[in-house]
Amino acid sequence: MTATTTADTTTSPEDRAGATTTRALVRAWIDGWIVSRGTSDPMDRPWGWTIDAGTAQHVSRHVLPEPAEDDVRALVAATTAPGTWLKLFAEDDAVRPWTGPGWHFDKPGFLMTLPLGAERPEVPAGYTLTSWTRGGTTRVLVRTTEGHFAARGQIAPTGTHAVADQIETSPDHRRRGLGSLVMRTLQNTAYEAGATTGILVGTPEGRALYTALGWVTRSPMASLYFKPSEG
């Protein structure tokens, strides 16, 4: 979605429908993410939501599904606490002029979705897969037969949506189908729990895997954090 600074009275019905869809998807992503990470409930704001994450490096985050310049500048000006993050669903270059000293861009993200269905992935030879569910989140762990960490991921179904999160493959075990194994296992778990749509925010590195599995990019996401000691 393109970030705007003022209301556009010429916006087409199709564009307005797309904006509504993006906002709804972002909220669905938030609802699963807070379960996956065990954070506070989202607090409604005029421009989106605030979530308390509660760690030293990630105290809280402000999520703006339709970032406007005035809102972003106001948040930037009001922020004094290191570890405050902004999640802006727009391209990095669109929002970069709205920031100031002490604000740093993390890797860009991509809001992605997938219609869920039954999956029966096979575990490659030389690896084992275990999974467990606690607090509404299912985690998958892939190890070598010797017990060494190879890959992991988790998913939080919330009704018809399920949010995949913290997908990781060890550098020593990449390009062996383990990322696909983790994702397809999580997707099947969510499908069996009644979810029909998967949602995630992927990194540039992860986007290729997700796209190959059928995930579709819905919006870019700029990710910024406040750390004045870095200049």
C-alpha cells in the first residue's frame, strides 16, 4: 500500500476496498502475533494499535496499517524510550523522510497470506520432527538424528486465521527442504484447528520460501526501532 499524507478525495472504490482489506489483515496478524509472543493485548489508537512486548530491546510497538505522515511524525516526536518500534505498512522509502535522529530501519517485511489446506510433508532422511502446543501456539522443532538443531517455527490459530511466526533454519541445514517441512507442518496444524487463512510477515530472505509455497504478498512493511545511542 502507498503511504499518504492527506485524505485523497479521488480514491477509487477499489483502492478503498484494498485499504480496508490491508487493515483487516494487519489486525488478524496482530491477533495471532500477540498469542505467539505472549504480549499485551493491542490498545486501539486512531491510527492503529499499540502493543507492549515487554523486553529491553522491544518495550512496545506502534502498528500503523495505513501510515500517514502526520501520525508518524507525531509518534517519532513523542518517543523517548529506547526499544520502541514502529511497524508501518508501507515501503521503507515512503516513510524514511518522516523519521528523525535515533530511528533505525530493521529489515523490511512483507505481509503475506495463504489459503490453508491439508498437508502431509515427509521428514527428510537424517532428521526428526517434534511438535507441541501450549497457550494456543503450536511449535515445530526439526533436529538431526544426533539431536542437533536444524529448523523451527510456530503458529497461532485464532479462529479462521493463523499466524506463522519465528521461522528459522540453521545455516548448516539450509537448502534441504527443512523450511518447507516446518511451514507445511504448521500450515496443516492450523488447518486441522479450523483456520482457513495463513498470515505472516516475512523477511526478504524468507519471502522466496513462502512464495514458493503459495503465499501471496499483500503489503510491504517498514520496521523501525528507536535507539538514540546509535546516532
